[in-house]
Amino acid sequence: MPAIEHFWAVVPAGGSGTRLWPLSRSDSPKFLHDLTGSGRSLLQETADRLAPLAGDRLLVVTGERHRDRVVEQLPEVPADRVVGEPSPRDSMAAIGLAAAILERLDPDAVMGSFAADHVVRDPAALERAVTVAAEVARDGWLVTIGIEPRQPSTAFGYLRQGGELDEHAGAYVVEEFVEKPGAELARSYVGSGDYRWNAGMFVVRPTVLLDLLASWHPDLAAGLRQIAAEPGRLDDVWSTLTRIAIDHAVAEPAAAEGRVATVPADLGWDDIGDFHSLAAVLGGDDLRVLGDPADVLAEESTGLVVPRSGRLVALVGVDDVVVVDTPDAVLVTTRDRAQDVKALVDRLRDAGRADLS
């Protein structure tokens, strides 16, 4: 399919993936790694699947400390379209800065924001959904891609889907966004058929996004527009910006005013948030290996092994284990405790071990 006219793909590439430590570190976050065994990093896979939609109209916003690695991994993207954030200010600042840049660069632009660290197994389904979303966005809506839930999950936020838009078949009003629920509430959401996972994929005209932001956070919107007008003031203005997620800053209040639409889609989507979800993404045998299988010797064992040190990892009689072997740190846990890995990273930082975190 030809690229969508005036459509820009924005890729916010932030975070450190602390629940994937020691594979993912603050200086080498998960989006820079191949976590699917494809030979491409999550960032590169994201750029690959967005190319049919946007052509060469790709803008990446990442931490300044990661900018050189991003430029290296995406040689097809002009270096001036990889914007470095001086410090983390959460998703609204990152996505809003891209919107402010595009507002000046292309007055007819429609932008789609897609995180650098997600997995989409059905790119064709994404292309169909974004094509519809772009048309809805041209009419002034903030549009999100609502992921069809595969099962009740407490790991994701949800959105409640309302009635279909009269002017756009396949698009629906978003009645509300809801935070990550407990297990019982998640089951009721999925059982009702009215809820979709919120994957944080937004399609919108840049001016619409910034004007919505100005309704609730005028100083933040003004600061982002000032940076776009005067790039040399990035360092000065950036540190004054409100640190807030796009869901809280815009999506939730806009939905309460009936300004948000969703295009539901089954994309084979995953957010690899920890080693439990990574094992699920890899699928296959009872023992999953992300790396060279020759570096793993297992006897009656199941789980996930990530061999990255060059040493042999040997397992005997362990079930659902997670072993991540890197040159300077080894993690051993279980899939059930995968969410708790973040606590180890917090302890390392508290102990001043920035070299390991």
C-alpha cells in the first residue's frame, strides 16, 4: 500500500526497561535490543513496520544519552529527525515536542505515535487500523488504537469503547480510560466485550494535540511550541516542563469531553514488560533461549535463558526458571517473580551502583 499522505510516524524511545535487567540497562534500554530473535532491535522492528505507512516521514524522540545509538541503528533516518531529550519528562513532553516540530514543518500533518519497544505480530492489521485512524484524525479527533484483549490482564490499562462514529465505519467513541485493574475487574472488562487494551498508540493532527494540551496544561503546550520555534532554547525550557504522561495530560480529560475515538484492532500486540512476557513472546519449546542455543545445556528444565556472556549456562531439573547471564551480572529468578526484578535495580541505584543499573 502507498504511504498515507502527510502521515508522520513518531517514535518515542524512552525508559530503561528495569524489569528486564540485567539485559536492559539505563545506558542500553530494551528498545535497542533484539528481544524477538529476529536479528533486529525492537526500535528497528518498529521503524520497519511504520515505513509502509509513513514512507521516510519518521521522527524519533529519545534521551540525549541514547541518541547516537538510535542514529546508528536507523541509518535511513536523517540525523536531524532524531531528537534528543536533555532529561526524562515522561511521554507528554516527548510526544508533544514531536507534535510542535511537525506543526511547523507540515501544516497538513497527521501524526501517529508508536512506542519503540512494542511487538506487533500482524503489521498488515496495524496498517489497516492506522489508515482508518488517520482519516478520523483529519476530522479533529484524538484517535487511539484499541487492542483486542487476548485474555484478562492486570498489566495493561484499558479503554471503554462506546458507539460507532456516524462518519467513520470501524471507529468508535472512547467513553473513558481506566487504570490497570485487579484480576476480577479485568475479567469483567474482557467478559463485557466493551473494553480494549490501551497500548498508547495515538493518531492525531499535531495542532489538535497541542490545543487539547493547552486546555489543561497551557504552560506545557506553550513551552513545547517555544522549543519548536527556538530549538536553541531546548536545554533552558525543557527543564521547566511539567512531567506527566500523555494519558493523564490529554487522553483521559479529552475522553471525558467526548473528543477521543478508537479503532479496535487485533495486532498480535505485546508490550515486553518483564521476562515472563518475553518468554510468552518467544513461544516455542518449554525452554526458550534468546541467544545462541549452543551456549545452553539443559536437562529436564523449563523457562527462559538469555546467554550473553559467552559462558555455558547449564540447567538441571528446574522449572519455569529465568536465567540472564551477562558479562558483569547474572540474574536467576522465576517467571512468577519477574515483576520483582525492578526492586533489584532500585537497590543497586540506592547503593550507588550506577555502573550496573
